[in-house]
Amino acid sequence: MCVIYLDANATTPLADEVWGAMEPWLREYFHNPSSTHQGGKRARAALEEARGIVAEWWGAREDEVIFTSGGTEAVNALLAGWDSVACEGYFLTSEVEHSAVLRSGQRMQRGMICCGVDSLGTLRKEEFAAKLKGAAFASVMAANNETGVILDWRGAAEMAHSQGVPFFCDAVQAVGKIPLEVGSSAVDAMAISAHKFHGPKGSGALYVRRGCQFVPMLYGGGQEMGRRSGTENVAAIVGLAAAVKLSAKKLATGAMDDVATIRDAFEAAVIRGIEGVVRNGDIASRLPNTSHLSFAGCEAAGLLILLDDMGVACSAGSACMAGKQKPSHVQMAMGLSEAQAKSSLRVSFSTINTMSEAQGAAMAVIRAVKKLRSVQGSGVGPVVIYTP
């Protein structure tokens, strides 16, 4: 069966250009970049070239870029470090952050306070400004991984800066979809992860503004300028840099506008084909690839099974929280009912998708919803689907 892959917010396939950049460092140039022989020096040069590429894309200095094993490590390292050295006060963040941020905050003895969002999933700015007064440091994501809603992270950073509060932004879901230049912003730190933009898994980066406090989470050989010990994964880092270049090129040439057109066509076809469809989140300010829909009278768990059988791969929310029984904290924060939250699908496109795939996926969603409604009847209840 030919699968239509519409789960790009969970992960993306490795781009050919990225694999081409990585392959020599997996096969021929395997050396440790800390070694002083020629192979080690070659690996070190590739590592620093990659750092320069990422720094230029960020609008940052090269010594402000720390390579990590991914977004989760970058988030945990930054927040744990700030927690250990920050002055008195709580950690301020939003109710819709990724679990890497929220669970890091829950571990802090200083306490965590969350700012609410409105029904569209956008940050309540007045509430955020008021709560900054007691904060030691703050964090707001660039874009939500479930709904695709773009939060005003630049504005939040400016508010934090005006209060002297260090500000971190989880931009894992936003790379290649919106501009993320930090040099002229008030952001003190930002995290990204390569596999969200056609790079390799296990490769991420953390921007930390020069002069901003940072305490290492990993100790050992003192790699990454003493800020992240452990032998660097040169191939994965080269892949991250190649993916950054590729995503920047696609954004600059309007490729994501084409993705938005495909996404919009998918939504229009679904809404024409069945009743009881609600688009969740701020439709005017969301990532160009993300569609978050609720279907009255359907449970997402059942829809996913049917769609998978039809060759359509999507999700009911964050892939990191898949299999959890309770409704999404993001949707509950937006004020959705539990029934609506449990009837929601996240469909996320990438530049590999075509208009014909979007139309085919829309027809599959329509068939799946109609079939499930005929089984469940009115209301949302437990789903048990038997397949031969």
C-alpha cells in the first residue's frame, strides 16, 4: 500500500541533500574531532563549518551555538542550568508548551507558573506581562506542535527583556516554516531539532546568547567549549547544518507557501465533504503545514485506525504523548471540551507532499468519519474496531 505521510510535525524523512552531506562522515571520515591527527582535524573542521552555518542562519555568533542530541536535551539542559543559578522567583511559561518544557518546570523546587492562552491558542499577553514581575526566567514556544498556532515569542521576549527576565524559546516545531533569526531579538536562548526539518534524528542545537549564564548538564571531556561533554556526532551535526540550509532556501523561495496551499485545499475538501468539522486554533496565525481538526461524533483513536488502514498516516496530537489516555493539555488549555479534544486530528504536511495526496487524504478522512459515525451514532464514546 502506498502511504500518504501527513505526520510531519512528528518527524520528517531525511532529505537526499542531507544524506549526501552526511554519508562521507559515516563511512570514510569517521574520526573523533578531538583527535590531533589528520582525520581528527578534518572532522573538527567539518564540525566548525556546521557551527558557522547554523550560527549564520540564526544571526548569532559561532560561540553561541551548542550542538546537542536533540530538542529534548537542549530544553532540559538550558532550563536545568538556569534553574540552578537564577535568582529567586518562579519559572514562567505557557500552558501549551511541549512536555519537555512543562515536565522540566514541574521538577523545579522554585515552582512553575503557567500563563494561559485564549480559545485560539494564542498567549494572553497581559497575563504574561503581569506574571513576569515574580519570574526568575521565562519560556514561550515559537509555534505549538499540536495546533500549529504561532505564539508571539518575539513580543514575549521583549516583555521579559524589559523586566530583566532571561527568556528561552522552544523553536523545535518552527524551523523552516517561519523566520527564526535571533540576533536582533530579545531572545536569550532557543532550541531546535534536526529531524523536524528533514535532518537526522538525534541531532539538535541550542542557541545561548553570549553573556547569558549556562551551566552544563553533561560533564566529561569538555566538548562544545566545555558546555556539552561527549564525543560530537559529526555526521549528525553536518546533517543538521545541511537541513538548516535546505529549510532556509525553501522558506526563502516560497516552498512553504505551496505547502499552505496544499493544506488549505485538504481542509476545504474535508469541510465540503462532511458536517461537524471544526478547525482549531488561530487560523490566521499558524504554521503553513499544520491542520488541526475536530470531528463531532467521532473519536480520534478510531479515526486513526481507519485512516491507517486506508494508507493515511497522521496523528491525534503530539507524537511524544501518543498512547496517553487523557485529553491533550494544549486543547484543554484552549477551552475545548473533553469530547472535542478526543475527536481531534493533527494533519501536518511537508514539502514532499503533493496536491493529489492532499485530495486523496481528504477523501479518506471523509470516508473514515462517515464510517465511524455510523458505528458510534451520536456522541463520543469508547471505540472498539474489529478488523479481519
